[in-house]
Amino acid sequence: MMLGGIQHFIYTDFVATLIPAWIPGHLFWTYFAGVVLIAGGAGLIFSQTARLAAALTGVMLLLWVVLLHVPRAVAAAAPQRRNEWTAVFEALAMSGIAFVLAGSLRRERSPR
């Protein structure tokens, strides 16, 4: 997660092209997604925040499937752009992994 977030800052121009035209503020969302990915990855490191970080990362990735990946895959009619469906299933799998991780982590109990 953290590496993906860092790549949003390194490859800003490319990542901004992945955002659909109907969503305004491409650079804002590129940087925002980078920060959120880094925060999600950092949250997974600490046991106190790991469950919440995994759940929120799963929600974020699932929203990306619906808002970004599926529309790009549907619009990719050209044979050389058919790998967009791979991105759909990759993001869906990552979302599922995050949800499984969130479900498998124990809740931290507050000290009495």
C-alpha cells in the first residue's frame, strides 16, 4: 500500500490520466489517493489501527473498482486496451484481501 502511494507521487502525470474525465480535480485526487494509500499501509503496521486500516482500505479499493476501473474497462473496446479488465479484477482482489485481513484481525480491547 505504501509503495503504491509513493508511486502516485512519482508518476503523478500518468496516474491523473486514469481518473475519468467526469471527475474534476485530477491532480487533487491523484495526490489524495497517494496520501491515503500511504496512511492505509502505515495503519496496517500497528496492531491498534490495523483492523480499521484494512477495512477502510478495502472500502477505498472497492470504490475504485466501481468508479474508476469498471468504466475504463467498459470503454476499452480496442484489443490493445483489453488489459483494463485485468485492472478491475486486480483491484477487486486487493479489496477482498483487505476485507479478509480486517475480518481476521482481533479487536483491541481497552484496558480496564
